[in-house]
Amino acid sequence: MSSQDFQTAIHEAKSRLAGVFRWMMVCLAAAVQACLLSQLLAYSFRPSSPEAVGTVLSLLASLTANACGVLGVLFIPVLLAYLIKDGRSARQDAAFWVLKWITIIILDIFALMLLHLLISGMAAIDLEFLTSPPGQNMSQGGIFPAIIGTLYLTIGAMLIALPLGVSAAIYLSEYATRGRVLRLVRLGISNLAGVPSIVFGLFGLALFCIFFGFGTSLLAGSLTLGLLILPTVIEASEEALRQVPSHIREASYSVGATRWQTIRSVVLPAALPGILSGSLMGLCRAAGETAPIMFTAATFFTLQTPGSLSDEVMALPYHVYVLATSGTHIEATRPLQYGTVLVLTSLVLGLSLVAIAIRSRFRKAQKW
């Protein structure tokens, strides 16, 4: 056998070995995922019993063990790549497989969470649950006032944050002089985006509820949530404005348009998809926040929807908190808790899908 035939045989053997190990990884990962799914289903359909705490602990221990198994799967492609290949190709394949399995694991966890919510929450959701107020000390009834309150709060927050955020982004992107001050301003905006929401809630309580005298009201809650998502709107809008090609601005200037006319008629329409999608993502955060409205807008219980900006409101995230922590029949309200979480999750996912659809549609229509 010549040396060339020998090298070819070695290469074919390595390729077959790689294929065998790849299928072994797929089977192992599928077995781990099936185990996780079966345990989740068993936990979701468990009967209520005094041993619920032990069941939860057992589930957590089993999930931890399976997570360790999944992490073990991540190291198989690394070992395989270094065994059958050399140099840069081995590192590239190892990195590819590790990133691929990390992505799959994250998607699996997200899918399992949604499945658990669907299994546990669908039993409570019906037309009465969505259209009636709570009753019997919130152990029965529906969540209609909480749905309306959440919509009012998020719409109010967006009405406050969108014009302020877009205006600030236009100034920072189009008018501000580049330098240390601009870098400090952008650093401050980025830091505000990472501030815990409870800080915004306390700030809203001190400023809007006490100093301005708005009290616990829809107006105070909307202002607080607007400040919460304002950094997100500014960053998303500024990024969308920066992505508009410079030759579009230059073409507008060449026909005699002023800077403001160029921004209003050329730059803003071109950046609108990014601004809307980023703003909707901020709206998703506002819809799911509990801490800011706990001090400024939310009420424990009401049968009425807000009739004015000075009224207190029920909200879905705060309603979940109340059902899970403050009732005397917490276990009896467990289906209502899951049903409320499922409605809130559907609202947030719906807004996210709308943002993605807007961005995809307008990107296809762009010519650059």
C-alpha cells in the first residue's frame, strides 16, 4: 500500500469515527432531554399533597444531575475534535460544537418553561377568567382588571418614553459634538439601563407620588415605567439612526435640504423600523415589571378598571406576586397563578414577535 493510499484510509477512518461520535452525542443529548421532559411532565401533573416540598426538592436534584450530564455532552465534541484532528481545524470544530450545544440547551430550557406554563396554566384559562374581576378573596374569578391595568401602564410608559427617547437619540446622534462629554452621557445612559427596577420604583415613589403629590396612581406608575425603559429606547433609537447610511444624508444635503429637514424627512423614516422594534422590546420589559409599580401604581384588589389617571390599578405582574405571597389560600390559587403568568407571558411574547416582524418586514424593503 502506497503512502497516499494509507493517508486516504486514515482520513476515511477519522471521518467515520467522527460520524459515529456525532451520532453518539445526538443520542445522549436526546436521552437527557427526554429525561428532563418526563420529569417536567410528572411534576406538572403531580397531585397536591403535603409532600409537595419534597417533590420539588427531588425534581431540583434530578434536574441538577441531568444538567451535569448535559454539560458533559459539551466536552465530548472538544475531546473528539482534538483526538481526530490537529491544529486550527480542531479548535474551530470544537468551538462550533460547544456553541451549538449551548444554544440547543438554552432553547430546550425555554421550551420546557413554556411547556410547563401551558400545562399548568391552561386549566385556569377560559372566557370567564379573562373577562371577569377576581372574587372570593381572589381565590376565584378572573383577571380582567389586571389585564386592562397592565395595558394602560405599558401604553402610558411608551407615550412618555418614546418621544423623549427618540428626541434624545436624535440629539446625541445628529447634533452632539463628539468628545468626552458625549462619551460620559452615553456611559450614563448605559448604566441607567442596568439599574435594578426597584431603584426606579423608589425614585418614582419619592418624586411622583410624594413630591409631586400624584399618590399611588396610573399616572405615577406610567411615569416610573417610562423612566425605566427610557435608556433602552434611547440606545435602540440611536443605534437605528447610526445605521442609516451617510450617503442618504449627503444626497439630501446636495438638493438644498437643511439638517432638520434631512432628519425629519429622510433619516427618521429610514430608522423607523429599528426605533419601533427597540421600543417594543422596552415595552416588553415594562409589561413584566413588578417592583416599579408596587410603590407607585398597583393596588391589591379592585373590581373596577381605572377611570382616570389618578386611580390605582391592578397589574398582571403584581397580581402574580400577590397571589403567590399574600393570600391565605396560596395553594388553592395555584392554578390562577399559573394562568395569570401564562397570560402575561403571552402578552410579552406577542409584543416581542411584533417587534421581530416589524424589523424583518422593513429590512426586506430597505435598499442598502
